[in-house]
Amino acid sequence: MTAETPAPKTADKRFNESFVAGYERRALLAIAPRLPKWVTPDQLTGFGVFGAFVVMLGYIFSRWDMAWLWLSNFGLVLHWFGDSLDGTLARVRKIERPRYGFYLDQVIDTIGSLTISLGIGFCPAVRMDLSLLVLAVFFMLSIQVYVRNIVDREFHVAVGGLGPTEMRLGIFAMNIGLLLFGRWMIPGLPFEASWLDVTMVLTCVGLLILLIVQMREHLKRLAAEEARG
């Protein structure tokens, strides 16, 4: 941020158009008023990071017993609780700090995402390079969200209906699949690949396509808006 572009002092518009946003919003608004007074938004943010490390521990322990993936799934629930509830609690109590909260949330989210992705790569059924590749593409989408926030003064939590909660649900489902099917290898391919390897590659391709489609739409819209003056 240069001297010519000072940080805004008012909150930008915030949108959450993810597939589960409606259900998630109702759940968060039901939980937040019932939390003890001593629980603060910053504590919930830290609790979300703790949940990410629980996820990682579950994956590390899965090297000895795949049943530890249940611990990873429990950690995903903890991560969702802290990561999703901190802002809701601040709004319910009317103690929002828009710039502080936005900065803290986005920085902490990168730590949580990296921790979870490294954990996934430590699982014996998962390739570390593919896990980090998915993370890299996810960060590319995140960068687009931040750039759009600067350009449009709008913060969109989800891209194409996919937000952090959908990503957590996808990881949760992946763990269930590993518990049910193990690292099942796909027959008939000219190279060795498990169902999980293929799923992660397809996830990357799908996210990249979504990124390109969104980028074209925004560039077309911005060009039209600026042509009109």
C-alpha cells in the first residue's frame, strides 16, 4: 500500500455466495449469542489455527493407523468453528474492527491452509507434491479475491460458489473415502495413480478453469465500465 493509496477507513462490502452459506449463516448466528462473555473473536481466530494443527496431527499419525483420519476430521470441525465464528461473534456483539479483523483473518488463513495442506501431504496415501499443488491453485483464487477487493471495494468470500467451508467439506469427504477405500489404484492407466491422485489433479484443473472464467468475466466488466467513463 503506497502513500498515494491509503488503507480505507471504512469496511468494504462483504459477500458470501457459497453453496452452504445460508445454512452456515444460520448455524453461526445461533451459536454466537450463546458463547460465554469471556470468549473473544481473537480467541476464536487462534482456536481455528489450533484446529488446523489438530488436522495435521491426525494426518501424521495416520502413517501408523489410518483411523487417525477421524482426528483430522475433528480438527476440520474445530478449524471451521474458530475460522467462521470469529467475525460473526464480533458483529453480534457490535465490536467489529473492520481493517484489523480483515488483516488478521487473511494472514491467519494462509497459516491454517498451509498447515492443513502439509498435513495432508504427510498422510501415507497422499502425494505431498499434489497436496501443495492444490494449495497453490487455491492461493491463486485467493489472490484474485483480494485483487477484486481492491478494485471493486467488495470482498467475496466464495468464488463460483466455493468458499473455505466447501474446501473443508471436500477434505472431510476425502478422509472418509480413504477410510472406506484406502489408496485404491486405478487399473488400466499407462502410469500408476490412485483415485485420490486423479481427484486432486482434477480439482486443480477445475479450480484453474474457474479462475480463468472469473478473470475473463471481471476483465470484460471492468473494460466496459471504464469505457463508459
